[in-house]
Amino acid sequence: MSDTETSRTHTTTYERTAATTRPPARRDPRRPARVISQRRRPSLQPHERFAEQLLAVLSGLRPVHSMLGRTIGEAYDQLVRLAPTTPLRARNTTPVIRTCRGFHPCPGVIEAWAVIAAGNQVRAMAFRLEQSPDLRWRCAAVEVTPRRHQN
């Protein structure tokens, strides 16, 4: 075999693989799917994350004991008293957090409030977070506006 035959064979093979990505016998025009990047949810502030967790407990979606390691002092007892009454549950609707704001009265403390909407009901929830020595935020107090009785 001469040098020209070898280079011609190599060139033909290279041209075929460089020009197309499919085998020569394949007639399917589809290409592999392109990976579409998923948008990441913006990271939540500690008080926003806790508002979602408290809402799940106080609306009956999660059990109270799911907050055991996330509360300190009197807060867990408050949740145990509040949770059976499911103060943030509404009929035929899922409650959502409309607004959540936090205030830092001093380093390592956040006093926060959230407006909860469920159907035509709007309720308020306030809570206090304290940062422990291991830098994790724990709930120290919880308050929920009382339900108004329908006439």
C-alpha cells in the first residue's frame, strides 16, 4: 500500500466523522437533546425558611415534632399548644406566605413576621429566631393572630 492510499483513506474517514455526527447509514435527523439549565430558586433568608416550616406545622401539613431540633425554650411548648387547633388551616385552600419580613434587633437575633393568605382569609404570624453557638438558627417564640369567628 502506498503512502497516498493510506493518507487518502485516513482523510476520508476523518472527513466523514468531522462532517456529521451520525453514522452514514442512519437517516434519523434528530439530534441528542440539549441540556436546559434549570433556574435555581434564590436562597431563602433564615426567617423566610422558618416561616415556611412554621406554616407547614400550623396548617397541619407537618407534625409538630418536625420542629424539635429547630426550637429552643418555650417555643416548642407554644407549638404543641397551637398545632392541634391548626390555626392557619383554611377550608379547600392551601395557605401561602404572602409577605415575610425580618428585623435584626441585635447580632444573632431575628424578629420576623409573616402574612399568611388562604382563600379570603389573611392571618399574621410572628416569631423570633436566635442563632446558637453552632451557628444554626432556632425558633425561640411563636405567635399567631387568633381566628375571627364567623357569624
